[in-house]
Amino acid sequence: MLSETILEMKDISKSFPGVKALDSVDFKLRKGEIHALMGENGAGKSTLIKVITGVYEKDAGLITLYGEPINFKTPEEAQNKGIGTVYQEITLCPNLTVAENMFIGRSHSPVIKWRQMNEKAAQLLDSLGIPASPIQELASCSLAVQQMIAIARAVDMDCKILILDEPTSSLDEDEVQKLFTLMRELKERGVGIIFITHFLEQVYEISDRITVLRNGKLVGEYETISLPQIELISKMLGNVLEDITTLKKHGPIVFDTSTPVFEGKGLSSTAGVRPFDFAIQKGEVNGFAGLLGSGRSESVRAIFAADKTTGGEVRMKGKRVKIKTPLHAMKQGIGYLPEDRKGDGIIEDLSVRDNIILALQVMKGFFKPFSKNQAQIFADEYIGKLNIKTPTANTPIKSLSGGNQQKVILARWLLTNPEYLILDEPTRGIDVGTKVEIQKLVLNLAASGMSLTFISSEIDEMIRTCTRLIVMKDREIVGELRGSELTESDVMTVIAQGGRTHE
Ligand code: ADP
Ligand code: MG
């Protein structure tokens, strides 16, 4: 049984100088559905949202809400008709209380008195299962809870449509699950939710339907369960699909095992991985697979000495070396792109150029800074090589898109010319086009003789890129798969069957 259509958009067009952001797009939202709006960066998703909510005026087309034509001139009008919107950046006031953030500044605020406001906030928080007190300062809540409070503010009592434009970008796995619980609760109440995210696995976890846009045009509308992930990607990317399906592992599957580029025996760290052996050959790409928390990141951090090492013997090209600090590792020709781009990777306030030269500068020593000219030459070289989209090398890195920030961090490590490069989740949270570019880059680097470790939560991505997968569970290695054995279900089987037999 099809449920009722709440919102219908027909033949919507919107142009900006020089770009047709929306070209005759149709979109339908039903009652009680979670509808993922998908498309690469620049596809027109945010513009479509802004046309609904009255931020932009459409050039052409018709929008109906419950069959009535609408044409909101301001976001407040949309909010008053029960359309709530939450953007990626939380736009609340950190110094105000939770309740104040929920009600203050609302054009039809239902409350005047403080106590009444707090009571009302308590009710709403409770009914939505949000773990916060009305009187606590917003800043004292976790990011996820703040995000939920933004939603609580948006949903109002009689919200009919909730729009979430990339709300999960800065949330961790637990926080995402809390947000999903809230979304499911609202769905139960009949709210229609438009959900924009770069995380494909989230789309498959939570959405009922998917609408795909590409270059401002509608590609189609699909039931989530009947659209395989690879097809979704191909619809988002269009002709680039060729690249992704033919993306092939270069190089030999069986490597010369005489002298590995890196060889570690009994590696361990304070982060608590079980002592493990690991070696990688020249030109090899290996991956560490396993569920979240299985010890993938802790293992590579032990290799790079990013966490304090507690044991192990390391050889580089057969020669015994000491790696006690990341700087030792770098000087031995190892590079490491950390999982947490925001926390460990980018330096927000520095320019693209300064972010690119950082690792090389660390190796050289901060007392011998590169000349501005030299830094510029390095930066320009890699902006070109990696196709980094930035106005200039001088632009602050924080104003770039996530995918381009990630390329800057990659450039930082490539500039050090490592023999062994570790990439921990380099494609997480970035657009599909850049993902494919990074996968291709990994294969090209391997073909040129670099050894790489490539970790991704998306197993299919590792399968396309790696010649060998090390499978981890509960902080130890439980299996290894290579070559033609590599399928997603094999990896799952090893994870399911693996585990400690000696306890
Ligand atoms: P998405 O959200 O899917 O990444 P957008 O809707 O933000 O895409 O952008 C669609 C296109 O419209 C892009 O080419 C973008 O550069 C352009 N665009 C969006 N907003 C504006 C604006 N305010 N002025 C000029 N161009 C814009
Ligand atoms: Mg957008």
C-alpha cells in the first residue's frame, strides 16, 4: 500500500549565474518515509532543499504540500507550515540552555514564561528520547545531542516534514545510531524525512527510498531495497562508472617474499592490540578488515608508533630499525594518514599550502623552514597532481570540501615520498567521485612501487583496491585472504568464524 504523498515538486528549475543548479526536477515525499536525496557534490541537493524551504526562489515549476500549491518566501514560512530543516553545521547558541535553544527566536513560540518553557522542553526531549536536560547549557551536550536538539527545535509539535542536510558528518558511530533512533521515532509518527548524506551505508540502513540527482537533473527515484549499492554509485556518477567497475588491481598477486619493505614481529602498543606480525612487499596494497573496534586502526598506529609501542622488532628492507616515535617512522620512509581527519589530520587555520608541506617540514625540522617560494612550488605541484579543488594554495584548508581536505592530507604524505604509506579510512565521509579518485591513486602508487595499507569500513572498496586483506576481530588477526579469494562474503565468514580459541 502506498502511503499518501505529502510534498510534490514538479519540473523545478533554478539557475545561478553560469550554472543550472536544478533542471526540471521532480521529487515526491510520502508520509512516514525516510527519503535519501543522493548525488555528488554540486548535484543540486542543497538547492532543491532551499527551494522547498524558501531560501531560494525557484525559476520554474510547481510545489504542492498536501495538494495545495506553495511558494514560501522565507524559511520561517516553511517552518510555520511544518517543514523543519537541520543543516550540517549546528546553528544553535552554545551558551544558552537546551530549552532556550529549542524555543527562543521562534516566530510562533508557544511559551512566554521560563518555567513553562522548561516544562515544554522537558516533554519534547522526553518524547523524542533525547538525553538532555532543559536547563543544561547546550555546550555541555555532545555533538550528537546538540544535533538532536536542533532537530527537536525543527520538528516542533506538528512537524510534517523534516529535512536533514548532511547531519551525520561529524558524528561517530554511536551518535549516528542515536540520531537514527530519533529519525525512526519521527517516521513512526508519520513525519516525512528528507535525508542527505555522503555515507552510503547509512542510506541503506535507514532509508526507504532514494532520489538521485546528477548535474542538476533527476536521474530517478528508487526503492532502497531494490537498488544495489554499485548501481546507486553508477547513477550518482554517470559515465564514471566505467572507471569504477574496471578499476583493477595492477601488479602481481603473489609477491617476492624474500625481503619485505616493512616487516614487524610481535608488534604491540599501549592501545591494546594483541602482539602481531605483519609484513608488506614492494608494490603491494594490503587492507585491514574487521568491524569497528576490531583493532584495525590500533594495528596500523602500532606500525607507525602513533600510539606508544610496547614491544616488537621492525625491519625495513631487511635492516633492523628502531621505530619508537612517528618521526622515526617517517625517517624510515613510512607515512600515515590518520582516520580522524578533523582531529589528527588537518590544521584548520592553516592554508592548503602549509598543510601540504607539514610532514616534510617536520622531517626537516621546524628550525629550518622551507622558503615561501619552495613551499608554493610543492603545494602547486600536488594541487595539480591530485586535482585539489581550491581557489589558491593560500586558501585556508577549512574552507575546502571534505574530499578536497582529504586530498590535501594525502598530498602531505606523498610529498615525503614514502616507501610505505598507511591510509586509514582515507575515503570516509567524502563524495563518491573523490573516493574513486583516491582508489585509483592508491593503485597507481602501488604500480609505481610504493607499498600501501588501505583501510576502509566499506569492504567492497578494499576488495577493489587490495591484493591482500588481513582480517581482524577483537583486536587480533584472525585470518588473511588474498587474490581471487577476496569477496565480501568471505571476509564476513572469516569475521564470523574467527576469534579466540585459546581463551
Ligand atoms: P549539492 O548540495 O548537491 O552539493 P548544490 O545544490 O549546493 O549541490 O549546488 C548545485 C550547483 O549550484 C553547484 O554547481 C553550485 O556551485 C551551484 N550553486 C549553489 N548555490 C549557489 C549560489 N548561491 N550561487 C551560485 N551558485 C550556486
Ligand atoms: Mg549540499
